[in-house]
Amino acid sequence: MNNHEIDYKLFGDDMQFVEVELDPGETVIAEAGSLMMLDEGIKMETIMGDGSGQGDSGFLGKMLGAGKRLLTGESLFMTMFTNEGYQKQRVYFASPYPGKIIPMDLSQHRGKIICQKDAFLAAAKGVSVGIEFQRKIGVGFFGGEGFIMQKLEGDGLAFVHAGGTIIERQLQPGETLRVDTGCLVAMTQEVTYDIKAVGGIKTALFGGEGLFFASLTGPGTVWIQSLPFSRLASRVFAAAPSIQGGGGKSRGEGGIGNVFDLFNR
């Protein structure tokens, strides 16, 4: 085993956090800004890259590994939490927006998971957090995630976060699932990922679901989210107060509020 064997417990429903229990000497890595709280005996250390040591060749190797993270929109640095005490210690990580935290044992998925760019939350030390390039041009331009996704490699435990409710779907060989491009969270490496047009001019222009589906073909496992952050953000932005002149004026939610707005314009 290359990865540290960590224990965990999930708390909450729609705004979850995860408790990671570390034995003496065990370490967990996490995205910067995901920490919620930690016990006194745990040491924090900022590292360049993920600290897995895979493909590492000194400082230049670390720079290359960390530089790849910039392509996924993440920070150059991650944080490493190590239990330097003589008894079990705990560290807690919180999800960044409403949704679920998905524990993934990479050893049960042939050592590799491909996920959306901002899905990774934390993992046992030894898990490699890298990038996965989409080889098909259509997927890169219309797949919702662009040409670059995250890949998690190793034989340890990793935690992925996604919005809303998460469903895990097992695809049989040749079975195809069409998914809204923003709703794909993660998939195993065996799954074939392609892009298909929705079909029909009226559906494409007025259906409100976009022009393309993500086409996922088995065998393999896929994880789907009900509320992508981009969809949540667009609804919040649409409902935000409109700015008129020097001050802000909120649009009424009820019918009577809209009537008064007509007279105030």
C-alpha cells in the first residue's frame, strides 16, 4: 500500500462535512480553504502539488506537478495534515456549497477516478491529484468541463464534493446514459465519454437544456449530481437585486411588488 489508511465519518445532509481520524504518523491532504477544524496534535503544512511523490524529480518535478493544477483552476499549493501526537487525532473538512461529499476507495476502481475540475476535497496521503485531457475535440468544446478534468490515482481513500443529491450509476457493457453536461461529477476510467447533440431545432433552441448531452457508455461507474454549481450560481445571479442608478433596488418576488415597481420607474 502506498497510501495512508484513514478512517472517516460524514456529518450533515445538504451542507456536509467529513471527519477524518488519523492514527499517529498518518497524513491527509486537502484543497486549500476546505479546512473546518482540527485537533491540537495535528500539524499543518502547505506543500506544492499533492505530495504524492509520483513522478517527482526534485524541485522541478514539484513545480511541474503543481503547474498542472493551474490548468484545472486550482491553487499551486495544497495543505497536508499530519498526526504528530501519540494517539488518534481528528481533522474536519467542509463542503464549499450545498451538496454531498462522496467517499471513494480508489482500490475498488482500478486505482483511478476521473472527475470534474473542482470536485476534489481531500484524500489520504499518497493519492495523486492530476489532470486528465479529453482527446475528443467535441468533448473539449461542448462537454461543460472543457478539455481538462481532474484525475485521482492511487489505492487509498479520496473525498469528492458535488452539488445537490448524488446518484451512483453502474453501467453495463454497451449501456449508454445521456446526461446534462454540467451534471457529470465523476466516472471510472473504463467509461467512454462523448458528446451528442440533443436533436431537433426546436428542442435545441427552446428546450432550455442546452445543445448537447454528455454520452456515457459502459462498462463502468458514473456519479451524477442534481445541482451543478454553475446552475446554482446562475439562478442566484438572476435573482439578485438589480442595480439602478447609484443604489440597488430589488425586484419583487410577488405580483404586488412588481405592480409597485411599475409606478416607481
